[in-house]
Amino acid sequence: MAQYQPPPDPRLSSTNGRRPAREPIPWLWLLGGIVVTAVAIWGAITLAGNMLLREPLALQGDTGAALPEPTIIRLTAPATLEPSPTPVFPTPTPIPTLTPLPTPDRSEVPTEITVEYYVTVVNTDGIGVSVRGGPSTANVRVEIAAEGSVLLVVGGPVEGDGFTWWQVELAGGTLGWVAGNFLEPAPAP
């Protein structure tokens, strides 16, 4: 069976097992780099100095003669002695103010059912009245208002199915239609 042998160190192969001495610093190359850098810096400074000492090109013409003097143009407006009149604007129209409608006095009970007044549910024998989605018995029942409950009349009257219908608002904010036979004017709650 073969045994593992570490490979020979390439640094030691030419020196017969001894470690080689450090290579000398390439002084010639270092000195040459310093000389080239110094010459380049000296050349840049000389070129910049020559460019700064030269007369600007704008002062010479094509033939070396001086350029003609530029013509100065002065723009002046004639003086005005009188100020211009201020325009007269029409007086603006005032914006109309909104006058609120007076709130009806609901403390007095009207003699008959009236819009914007309250009514009480009556004549239902304690069962209550059906509040419907429209002014007809064919419309769906939205809610049942109990006997004695107070409702606000918001619309009507509308005739239909042999009844006079009134649109009312219940205490919870529900809107619906009730037959006038089961309503009676009432004071505000």
C-alpha cells in the first residue's frame, strides 16, 4: 500500500533544503521611478507657468492688430410726468345670506294630522300598527309601531287601498308609511 508523502516545497528545491535569502530590493527600478516622476512634475509646472504668462488671445485680432472698441447702446424710455390712472372696478354684488326657515311650533297640537308634527298610534286594541315600505297594504311590513308610540309625520297624505297613508319617522329613525285611521295628532315628546 502507498504511503502519503507531502509534496516538496518549491522554495526549498533550488537551495537543497535550505531556506533562500531575501531577494534584494530593486534599487535601480525605484530610482528610475523617482526620476521619471520628478521630470513629469517639473514639465507640468513649466507648462502651466508659460500658459499663465502668455497674453490672452481675446486682445489680439487675426493679424495681431487690436480689435475695435465695442459700441455701447443705451436704451432709455421717455420720462412720464403723470401717473397712469387706476382702473375703476365695479362694486361687487353682495352674496345673499341664507335665511333659515322658522321651525314650526310643535307645542300646540293641530286638529288634524299635519306634516312636521307628531302623531300617536291609536285604535289598534293594543296590537300596534304596521309600518310599511310604501303607501299600500301590498307593500312589505318594515316594523310594527306599538299602541301609544309617538311618531313624526314627514310626508303624505297619499290615497291607496281605501286608506289615507302618511309617511312617518319612528323614534329609531326608521321611515315608513302608516294608515291614517290608526293615527291621532299628538304633542311633541
